[in-house]
Amino acid sequence: MTTAIALVLAYALGAVPFSFLAARLAADTDIRKVGDENVGAANVFRHAGLVAGIAALAGDVGKGVLAVVAARWFGGGWLLVMLAGAAVVMGHNCTPMLRFRGGRGASPTAGVLFVLVPGAVLIAAGLAVAVFLASRSMTWSGFCLFAPVAPVCWLLGAPLSLVGYTAALPCLVGLTHAMSVRHLSEGARRETGMLWVASGGKQAEA
């Protein structure tokens, strides 16, 4: 029963569409109908502004953090914690509140991994920031945020189950991304590799 409660709670937490709500409240914008149509923080930055983007990012990362913390609070072992991490990402990607549409899961995944392996995530985040500043590419910086985590965990002596998990969860993000952009126009697809802030922010293109 405890396991079921923890997983339902994680999914429900993931299903809260912070990015959709932030864009709607800040700019009266349906984020599903602009840009790359992704219900995620990057699209909010691009079409609803800085404050909304920060709120969306904090909310989406935060629910990943809270799902793992809650699973630990329920007294679950590693298996429950990892399942809760997957559940919160699935809730984010397929939220009933938006007719089972959602984001791609990058922000809640970052939150989950930060709680589980903070050292590895901070190392990867430093690399991701450096790559973004050098290339201005959201695509490559996103790759550098997740790809190094599993190898760093392995080098730090983490259990193989955790190493595998830190590799597999970002793959869910990549799969969701690939599926979500198939129907988009070429211009909308290109926007997934770009970042700017609404109201005159300068575009950074992949």
C-alpha cells in the first residue's frame, strides 16, 4: 500500500503543469499552441517572458525533487525511489490536466537526478553551462547535462543499478522529444534548439 501511495503521489505531482500555468497566468498564453508547442520551461521563456520562465523551471525541477524526497520519506528503498522518479517524469509528460499532453521531462528529470546523485549532476551542469555559453545551443547543452551523469556516477563508485538508472531516465526524455517533434514544421523543430526570453530577448540558436 505504501508503495502504491508513493507512486500515485509522484505521478500526481508530475502531472501539475507548472509551465502551462506560468505561461497562462503571466502572458495569457497557451504554451501548447506557440513555438515548438512543448509544455516546458524553455518554451515559456521564449513566449511568456523571464518571470514566467523562471517560475516554470523552478516548478518543474522542484516536482522532481519532491517526488524523490517523498518516496524516501515513505521509507522506500532504492527501487521505490527510482520508480517514483520515473513516475513523476511520466506525469509531467502525460498529464491528465492537459488531455495527456505535457512536456518532455528534462526539468523533472534534472530534479530527480539532483537528489539522487547531486555531485554528478553539478559536474554535468557546469559542463552544460560552459557548452551553452560557447555554442549557444540548447540541444548540445541539454545533451551535456544528462549524458555525463551515468559515467561520473560509475567513476564515483555508485551501485550499478543507480548508474543504469541515471542513464535510462534521460533516455525517456530523448524518446519523448523525438516523438513530440515529428509533427512540427521545420521552423518549430529548429526552435527546440534555441533559447531567448520574450520581450526583446536575443535569440540563441543551435
